[in-house]
Amino acid sequence: MRRRFLALPAACLLLVAVTLYVRREQLAQLPRPDFLKQNGAEKSAPSTPDAPSEPAAKAIPTSTSPSVLSHETKAAYVNAIMSPDVTDLPRLECPKLDSSRYQPLKVANSDSPEPTIQYFFALDLRQCVTLLPRLIGSVVEAIRFLGPANCALSIVEGNSDDGTGEVLADLRPNLEALGITYYFTTTPINPAKVDRIQALVQLRNLAIQPLIDSSPSNADEKYSPSTTIIFLNDVAICPEDILELVHQRRALEADMVCAMDWTYAGRDPTFYDVWIARGMTGDSFFEIPPDGNWNSAWNLFWNDAHTQSRFAARQPFQVFSCWNGAAVFSAAPVMMRDGVRFRAPREGECYQGEPQLFCKDLWYQGHGKIAVVPVVNLEYSDEAGRKIKEAKGYTSKWVGAAEWRDEGIEWKKEPPEGVKCMAKYDSQFFEAWNKTQPGT
């Protein structure tokens, strides 16, 4: 049944949205606080200088700042992350894995002492220590299933004062004992203090730096173009959510797949990543009028009947761009010469987030098989994660049903001619999808 989003005056809605973004201002999140301020007419969109396609990103030593957590508290978090059955710390409850559905994702044991890593997990995290048992616990459980020797985990942490970095640092002995390749760095880069998108670009590229540094022509490297990148935001995610995204990318032969992420700006869940996500019409997932109200948030894909029917059936659908809290994509475009990187808008290009630009560059390089997997639904806290799973269903509720059938996608080879630019709510327009791309 369709449920209208709680109508609020535009000013109140902006206040609610800004509060939500401030609460979850993780390093992996998008630069929408500034975006919302712009749409509140507080300032115009900031000018964005032409940015290099590969911003400098370097490893930074782990922090030596004084500890804010006791030894016992850190040990409790590490134990909760490494032991899925431990209930000492609260977390979203997740179903047991359907091993038969995801069995094909396991990599056969290699005789090589250092087999090529097939799964690369990447996260940028800040100020989310209470979420770690669920988030990193799910990552560890997924890695155990896929085979620790076949997986790498890269986490970039910065500017946390709640002990997030301490727990992540203390995980190293446990992760390496399992055979997981673990990259952990802290950084002083703070999107709130500098150009936000430029900072987020650096942080995202830093998380995948080991792949950027890897040469596919070098037989001794750990990574290859066949490696799958699993890039997660600070979301309450279950192991089955992670594996379903990996499964769907393989089954669909997609270049990239994303989840659906939600927020509770009112009584009902509202699609969250509306600034980044664009459908194959080039439009946003729901209509936002010039006054900035989200009264139509309930009416997803209002102008695309095909996508709307696929969404209603919980089947994957092609999009121009997405991120939506979790994205799984091929390492091939990243590792090739002059590979795709996260970047800021170029001069003359729509002011937009780095994940949308990443998707735009994938299309330009011929990797436009990008899809959303609507059986995977995410929120940004354990409490709200429980609510969203109740409202939208756990992944296994859908794919585990007797009548469920995985449907393929009839891929469109060409992107939409125009894609909506929404740097400000009161100045929305469509521009050529490949504007500012080399040779255009």
C-alpha cells in the first residue's frame, strides 16, 4: 500500500534532514549537508576547481592519541565483532546464511602460497563505534564464508573521538590470525573543514589505494582485474546483504550493483541517496520540486513504469548511477591504465557527489551495466536497521521464498542523453550525461 511521506513545511524538512546528516556525518557519507544549506538559500553552490582524476591519497600512520576506551571495553567490541553469537553488545539481529545460494561465490583453494585476492572490502569510517559489532561483524562473517585468504579488508578512519579507531586497530591480530589481508590507516582529512567533495574523493581513493597501486601485468601482485570491490558505508548490514550484492553482480554480469538505503525523516522510511542516484531516465529516484519538499518521496520511479514494476517485484533494475549505502563493483576499471577514480566535478560540470561521477566515468569507459538490488535494504543504525528490515524485509525473506526466481536484466548499452543536475533544489536541469568528458 502506498504511504505518503509525512508532509512538512520545506524549512522544517530541511532542518530535519540537516540534523540527520550531522548525526551520521561519516567519512563515507556524501556532501549533502552543504547541499541542503544551498537549497535553503543560505549560499550558492560553491565553485569547484578542476580536480585531477586521481587526487593524491597516501597511507597515514595509525593514531597515537590517548585512548578513550578502557582495555576491557575495546576487548568487548573486538570479541563482539569476531564472534557473531556474542550478545553482550547490542546489534541488529541477522538471519543465518543460506550457504547453498552463495556457495558458488567461494573461491577454490589455490596451490599458490599467495593466491590472488578475489574480494576487496573497503570502508571509510568515523564516529561509529557502536555500529562496529554489526557492520564489521558482518564483514568478518562474509569473509569467513568466502575464504579469508581470498579476501582483503581496507579501512580508513579519521576524526573519531568515540574509540572507533582504537577498536579497528585492535582488530588486527584477530583478522590476520584468520588469514585476512588487513589495511588500516587513520587520517586527519576532515570533510567538514575543507572542500567537502574533494576530501571525500581523497578518502574513497585512499580506501582502494592497494588496488590503485597494483599492476595487473605483475604476476606477483595480490590483485587482478577479476577482483570484486565491496565498498560499504557506515550501515547496519547483514552478511546475507553483502553476499547477495556479490551474487547479483556475478549473476547479472554487472559492472556495479548497489543496495537501497533509507532514512526516517518522518514516520515512514524515505529513500536516502536521492542526490546521487539517477535512473535510466536520467532523473532522480523521486521528484523534488523547487521548494525542496520531499512530499513525493513515497512515489519512487514515478516517471519510469518499467523500473517501477521491477522495483515492486524486488527484481534488480538498471540505473545510470547509484551508491545507496553499499556498492559492489569490478576492480577492472580501477586497475586499468588511466583507470576510473573517485573525483570531484570538473570546471563547467554539474556540482555533484563523487559516487555519481564515478558511475559517469564507468559509463564513459564502457562499463555501464550498473544496477540496484532492491532486496537489500539498509539503514545507518542498529535501531533504524531493525525498523527497515521489518518494513522492507530481510534479503532472505525474498530470495529464500519458494517462488523466487533470479531475473536477468536486458541491459541498455547507452546511457540517458541527459542526466538531472540538482546542485540546488530551485535550479534543477538536465545536462548531457558526458559533459566535460574528454573528447566531448
